[in-house]
Amino acid sequence: MTDPRIIEDVRPFLSFVIPLIGVLGIVWAGERHKNLRETFTFMAAFAQAAVVLSMIPEVLGGVIFEYQIWQVFTNVPLLLRVDGPGLLFASVASVLWIATTLYAIGYMRGLHEHAQTRFYSFFAISLSATMGVAFSANLLTIYFFYEMLSVSTFPLVTHMQDKSARTGGRTYLGYLLFTSLCLLLPALSWCYVWLEGGQVAMDFMGDDGKVGAFGSTTQIILLLLFTFGFAKAGIMPFHSWLPGAMVAPTPVSALLHAVAVVKVGVFCLYRVYADVFGFDVLRSLDGEDWMIALACATILISSLIALSQDNLKRRLAFSTIGQLGYVALGVTLATQNGAGGSVLHIAMHACGKITLFFCAGAIFVATGKKYVSELRGLGRKMPITMGAFMIGSLSVIGLPPLGGFVSKWYLALGALDRDAVWVVVVLLISSLLNVFYLLPVAVTAFFRTDETDEDSGIKEAPWTCVLPLALTALGCFALFFLSAPLLRLAGIAQ
Amino acid sequence: MMDNAIAWIFIFPLFGSVLCALLGMVKREACWYIAVISMAGSFLAGAVTLIQASGSPSHVVSYVLGGWSLDSYPRGVGIEFRADLLGALITLVVLGVGLLVSIYSKLPVEEETPDKEPLFYSLFLLQVTGLAGICLTGDAFNLYVLIEVAALTGYGLIAMGSNRAAAATFNYVILGTIGASLYLLGVGYVYITTGTLNMVGIHDAIVASVVTEKNLADSASMQVAFVLICLGILIKMAFFPFHAWLPNAYCHAPTTTSSLLAPLVTKVMIYVMIRVVLTVFGVEFSFDSTLWAEILPWLVVVAIVSAAIMALAQREIKRMLAYLIVAEVGYMVGGIWVYNYYGMIGSIFHVISDACMTLCLFLGAGLILRKCKTTNFDGLRGLFSKMPLTMTGFFIGGFSIIGLPPTCGFFSKWYLITGAMVSERWEYLVALLFSTMVMVVLFFRLIERIHLAVSESGENLGKGHGDLGLTEEQTRFSEGPLSMLIPLLLAAAVVLVIGIYNQDVVNQIETFLENLPHEAELPKEAVSK
């Protein structure tokens, strides 16, 4: 690629601020004017998506946008910067927010949930923080927004305000804050104090391999601190918060715990591996194979656990951990194809998994059923939902012509670039496991009939639930056929 | 009048205090107005002093009170007020906190100590005079006098609280007096050895003696003096294990008293320690001459960890906060004694930010106490819908204590952690992180108790769907009075603003550290890679 031109532009900042302005509207409208309140959410979502998407043509043309919010420390500003991978992630999150908003209206009203104003407010704040992470230009900025996301999702996770919410919330915050405060913060401080070139080196741009000056032991320690510090990435053994967070209402699980929050985790890993360590340094590091092994272990173990889960949302959560392992695997491979595949997988898996969660929620709204074993015969009664579930499953498994195939393809290429055939084998086994734990859900729904109650009056969930999941299912196809610009954003193709 | 800004800092509250006592006999309602006006005037004078200090070429404003100059007889005995950037910054914090608390105090004082307003406000203003004096004086003996002014008025203010306040005060009197006496003893040694009481004079004497045969840095009397002074200050600042007076004193004191004392007293004593280390004895003497610099960092670790654990065991907000203060004292002492540039910045910055966030928390706790009649964890359910603004202010303070960005607590903790890293004081780093985690637990447990319909043992109290198991009456929006709410929200705003504009504060601190007497320098670079 030619040298990028850096242009100062307020749009990255806008994409971060718009949801916050939306919050004011949401709170002002409140429970009394429900439709107005949801209008504000929609306006914020559409405006954010428009701002984010409007940057794509220019970024594809080799432009990098920057916006400095304020100077935090000497030499380390709170700086937003838009490059390809960040923009790809931001686009996916902001576009899916629109779909999720529509879905949330159907879900929350369908179940007569309480405190919806609080729900929509913190939802918007979370999306704001997500944009911040996607566009962060240095380690400090990314840490700010990372913490903002942890705290702002807590009220969403504990939405039910009961005992299970307390357990889930404790696990959630315990893992996320423990890792970020006790592992990440020292790692940041370490970089701040000891990195060659002082504090400037915390920036993601410029020379890769800034930590190359450290001794190899130090590098390994730093790598571990960062990898486990970003616990949102769900690398084992710091993954348990994700199944715990499933007590949240399904729109939260769908957008935040399949797209925004978890992808923020792996995206941070991408930044650290690619832009702080640099792939050359990583490949020359002795213990780096172990990181690949760790990612592979996460993939396989979580898939095996997913097999045994009867609760649909928990099964999907463990599937998400596995898929996050793919993204982590791609960046630990430290090859261009692998890293590009990771970034792509952020988008591809997002679209597939959000469909699956939408379906799980729609089933719950329509029937009140949560368990896979209860779904027999549901395919006939809810054909659109279960059809979308099938498509989403196939995309996550990675079959063409669905989006999930593209990213897995590049992940495999990335592994082969390093002559790591065993990684490809792991990918294959894991895909097989995906088949085992995802397909039975749809198959049971379509091909097993329920003898006990033939006609219990079950029908599709409200259209506001069904439309988004149909759209995201179609999106899985679209991502396959329209993957060319995505490849360029991810830095694989020119 | 602008030239005498330092003097006006004291004139306002000192004469305000006398006026309260006199006018209060005739018209009790006037006291609050006098207090607020004197605090506002004093605060303005403090701001002017800070501007003068940062504007002057030497970054110091000196003011000799009543012609008691150093050259007059007896030599070295004078009343000099000396506002360098550090002193002026902390003074401004003291006066700012005093101003906010004085506004806040209108209703609590009327309700909790009826008919005692004149007494209360004259002590209140004297207290602020004493604290501001500690931060500005340039004389080691005057410092002792001002510490006693602050302490004696503090005893009075605390004793006006609930029935058990008297016993708590007695405890405080004993320990406080021991601390002050140790300090005085140390100053005595210093005076005998150096022949001066002026802080800069003492330091000059130490530096001048290095080239002579009688090197004061090696003299036993100076070392004993140093340890005695440090020990005295540690007792006064409630450094674990000398903290026993603090929790009871702050819990049983009236709301206004605890809101004023909790953010200031311990922090001002940290300031004294920084002053003693940097200005009086100097960097080289403090960190090289005694074993102290080897022992203290380990005591700090013990202090932070034990205070954090004790905070965890509390079931009542004010008591929990009191132990948090003890832990925070450990942070700041540690920041000084890791002995480097960043640690010192962290420590000074933490004095400022901790004062602001503790103020937030205590003002919030006062509002909760007034509305719920309890600050026990069990009585707090549903407060988010009942007092959303109070809770916002309170938890901004809480998040700052945890150290979440962009509150000021994050930045001061950042510098402390960096300081620990640079000196490779891993034990201090671990203690910091441990107590950070404890604070996460403390505040999110509080959020749980308020937000969720679950009892401590884990039973569901409501019927689900956000039902908290309370009557509508108990959850209906009902905020505290504006005169209490506005100071809280201002304090919360200050926590955020100092966080966002931390560079400006840190720049002032850096200028101060770069202009230390005799070009003393703290190590900046990391020892190894």
C-alpha cells in the first residue's frame, strides 16, 4: 500500500459522541414516551452507522483519519485514529446496532421488561465505548474505552436484578476488572516507563516491534499480561464471565456478548500483537508457539463444553468463546493472512452469531423455551426463525457461500504460511465440533416432531424480532459475495 | 490587597470565626452566612496566591507576618508564610473543600447540633485556618502550633456528634497528642542542632554542613529528629497501625465534621510529610541517611493490605469509607518512599484527588444518612431510583477511588503505579493492585445492594422484573435538598475535571519538583530494563 495520508477529521469523534447525545434524548423521553425514546435510539444508531460508513471510501483510498480528544499525559494524547481494521470492526458494530435496536423493541416489549429506559441508555453508552476502542490510536486510549465498556455493560448484565443477575454480574465484573486492573494496567505502565522512545511508543502507528528492545523473558511476561489482561477476548482460563453474562436480556447477549464486547477484547489483542509487538518480533519470540497452542486449546475445549450445554444461550456463549479463539489464533499466528483472517472473522462471526442469538431470543419471546431439548417440532411453527438459525449455524461452521467461510479460509492460509499444519487440523476438528453442537438445534426443530402437543398455538415472534434476524441471516450471504472491500480493509488484498 | 493574598487566606476564616462566636449570641442564623462568605473570600485569596506563585520567577511567594523576619532577634525565629506551588495547590484544595462543606452544612448543622451553630461554625472556620496554615507556613515550629490548632478544633467538632463521639474523641485526643509531641520533640532536636526553625533555613544548614567536618547528615541527633518527626506525622495521618482513632472519630462525628475532616486532615498530614522530606531535610538526607527509607515501604505494604481487608469487613458506609482512607494514606506514603519522580508526583496528585473523591463520598454518605436514617448496607435498596443524582455523585467518587478513567483517581494511581515500576518496588505495586481490587469489591457490592433485589445471603426479595420488594413510597424520586446536593455534584464535577485536566495539575507539581531548593533531584529514570 502507498503511504497513507493522515487527515484530521472529526468523524471518529462524532461516532463516539453521537450515542452519548442519544442517551440524553433517551433519558429525557423516558418511560412516558416510549416510541419517542426508541426513536432517539434509532436516530443515534443510524447517525452513527452513517458517520462510520461514510469513512469507508476514503479509508479504502489510503487515507487515515485522526482526531485528538485531549492531551492526557505528556506525549500520550487521547487520540482517535481510523484505519482499515478499526473501521471494519466499527462498521460491523454500528450497522448491527440498528438491527439490534429493532430487535430489542420487539423483545423487550414482547416480554414486558422493566426499566427499558435504563436498558437503552446503557446500550447506547456501550456502543459509544465500542467505537472508542475501534478507533483508538494508542494503548492508553484503548484502555480508557475498554474500562468504560466494562462498567457501562454491568447494568445490562444485571438487568433482571435478581439472584442469578447478581451471580452473573459478579462473575462478569470480577473477571473483567480483575484482569484489566491487575494485569493490563501494570503492562501499560511497564510500556510507559520502559519502552524505547519514551511514551510516544505507546502509539499503534510507527515502527512495529517497539518491545523488541526488551529481553525475551520480559517480552513473554508482557505478552501474557496483555493477552490475559484483555479478558474480554475470552482466552481460557479467563472465559467464564461470558457464560455468566448470559443472564442478560437477549439483545444484550446478541450485540454485546457476541459482537461488541467480546470483539473489543480480540480487537485489542490484534492491536497489541500487530501494532505494539509487531509480527516480526512475535515470530522470533521463543514462547510464541505456546500462545498459538493456548488459542487452539481455547477453541477445542470450549467447543467440547458447548456440546454438553442444553441451555441454548449458554451453548452459543461457549461457541462464541471458541470463535474468539479463532480470532486470537489468527493474530498469534503473526502472519499477514492470519491477522487479516482474524479481522475478517470479527465481522463474519459477528453476523452469524448475532443471528443465532436473535433466534434464541425470538424463540424465548414466542414460546418461553430456553433449552435445546425443548425445540422439537418448532421448525414448522417458526420457519423463518429456524431457517435463519440454520443459515447462521452454517456461517459459523464456515461453509460457502456464507461469510464464515472466507475468514476461516484466510486463517487456514495464515497457518500454512507458518508451516503450522497442526493448526489447520485444529481448525478442521473445531469446524466438525461446530457442526455437532450447532446443527442438531436446527435439525431437531425441523425434523423431529413433538408428539405431545400438536397445535399449541405457537407462532413466530413479533415482526420486530423476526425482521432483524432475517436481515442478519441474509447478511451472512452478503458478506460472502461482498467480501472484496472487507479484504482490503482487513489489509489482506490491495 | 493582592500583594497580601496569603494573609487574606487567614484573615477571612480567623475573623469569621470570632464574628460567628460574637454575632451568633445575638443571631444564630447569621453564622452560616458568615462561614460561607469567609470561606469564599479565603478561597479566592487562595486562588490568587496560587496564580502569584506560579507566575513568580522563583515559583514561591513569601510573606513575613507582622515583621517577624528571620533577621530579627532571636535569629531563625520568625513567622514566615511561604507559598510555593505545592503549598499553594494543597491550600487551594483545603479551601475548596472547606467552601463546599460550608455550603453543605446549613441543614445538617441545624438538625444535628441545634442551638450550637455559633460554636460549631467558629470551630469550623478555625479548623480551616489551621489546615490552610499547615500548608503555607515556612517555619517548623509554627507548623506544630498550626497542627495543634487544627487538632484541638477537630476534637471539638467531633465531640459534638452522637453519644459515642465523646469516647471516640478521647481516643483521638490521646493519639493526636502523642503524635504532635513526637513531632515537637523532633523539632527541638533540629533547633538545637541547626539553630533555626525556618524550614529553608534548616535545609540550608544541612547542605552547608556537608562540606564541613561536622556533617549534619551523619549526626545522630538529626537522624533521631527525622525519625521522631516522621513518626509523629505518621500517627497524625492515621497510618496503619496508628489508625485506631480514625474510624470511630469519623463515624460518630456530625455529618459536616466528617465531611470536612475526612478529606482534609489525613491528606494535609501527607503534605507535611512531603514538606519535611523535600524542603526541610532534603532529598538526599531523607532517602540516604537513615534506615527509615528501607523500613517504611514495607510498612506501607502492610498498611495498605490490612486497611483494605478491614474495609472489606464493614457493613456500614461511613465506617467502610474510614478504612478506605487508612488504605489511601498507605498509597500516598508509599508514593513518597518509593523514592522517585513519578512516585512523588503520584503522591502529591493523590493528595489532591483523594481529597476531592473522599469529599464526594462523605457528602454523598451524609445525604444518604439524612434520607434513609441509616448508612447500613441493608437500608439502601432502591436508592438509584430514589436519589439518582446523589448516587451519581457518590459513585463518581467511588469510581475515582477504584481508579477508573477518566476520574482523577485513575491518574494519581497511574503515577503511583509508574513510580512503583520505576523503582522496581514490586511489593508496593502488588499492594496497590490488591487494594484496588478490594475497592472494586467494596463499591460494586454497594451497587449490588442498592440496585438488586437480593439480600446479602442471596435470597430474592422482589417478585422479579425489577421489583425490589419495596413499596412505591420507598422508591419514589425524592432527592435531598439543593443546598446539600449542589456541593456534592460540584465535588463530583471537580473529580472529573481534575481527571480530564490532570496535565495542568501535574505541570504545576513538576514545576515544583524542578525548583526544589539546592537543585535536589529525584531519580527519574528506571534503574534497569
